[in-house]
Amino acid sequence: SSLALAMPVSLSARPVVGGARVGGVCRVGGGRNSAGNNVRTSAASSPSSSLDLAGVSGGRVYNFSAGPACIYEDVLTTASSEMMNWKNSGTSVMEMSHRGKEFMGIHAKAIADLRELLSIPDNYQVLFLQGGASLQFASIPLNLASAEDTADYVTTGSWGAKAIGEGKKFLKNANEAASTKSSGFTSIPATSEWSL
């Protein structure tokens, strides 16, 4: 079974990894207006107030976009300083061959770091795939089910609708166990109402 739900997340402190604090400043607030544009805000502004950039470093926006997220400013500063000349290689990371020794070093370190942070055993491969959440809508049925299996979906919004749409491409029966489309995706039905 697969359950696709979207939950709001609130960040109030720096994340802790392995008992050590990570990063610097990452603002939370603002978002996108009805036209889909980023909105610049300050902690003191309200939805009805004019935009106030006081206290917002460099006029940066607060990012609530789907997919990309806020990056700590010290990480951005490091990436910026390394953009023109990666580790004195004479080239930018953006210009490197994906088969060159500099990039292969970056790739190997990223894999090693993920293995350490997530305790990934050696009998698993680490894959870097583009596609984000939408790719997972296909990857889940392709990797966790056979074409003859049934997968149950609870559709609670546009992402859930996309998930079952992908499931229908690969599964004999992608069952919509429940949907809140008729109520504008404003609730989650009780499990007793699901058609499993």
C-alpha cells in the first residue's frame, strides 16, 4: 500500500545531526502569493501589511516552495566561494566533466557522507536520480510491487492524485481507497471509510 499525504512543517531551530548543530541561519515565513510568486516578508509583517524587508539579509525571500527549500546562508556562502574555482582545480563544479577526477571525488564523498549519516550498509547502492517527489510516484510501485499487485491510495490532494495516476500506469489495480476531492481536499477520511 502507498499513502500520499502532505503535512505542513515548522522549523524553529537548527537541525541536529549526530549530536552537533548544523548550519547557520535559515529563515521561515512568507511564501508564495496567489499568482505563484515568492513573497518577501519580515517577522513583523502580516498578510495585510506591505512588504517589509527590514532585517531580511540581502533581501532574500522566505521559501515555502514545493521541492526546493531554504538553504542555510553559511552553506550558500561556501558554495558561492567554491563556484568559480573548486578546490583550486581551475574550474567551476558546473563546468566539470562528470567523469573527471574532481567530480568523481565530489561524488564519492557524497556517497560516503550519505552512508555515514543514514547508516546505509555496503550491500546497498546509493543512486542520485533527478525527478524529486514525482519520480517517487513511479518508483514506489515499480520497486515495491509487481504489475499484478494491488496498491491502495488515499487521495488527499493534488500530490496524491499524481501518485495514483502513476500507479495506474504500472499496476493492474491502483485502488483509490479514499479521496477527499469532493470536499476540496480539506480532510482525511476515517480509516473505517476506506475501501481496501
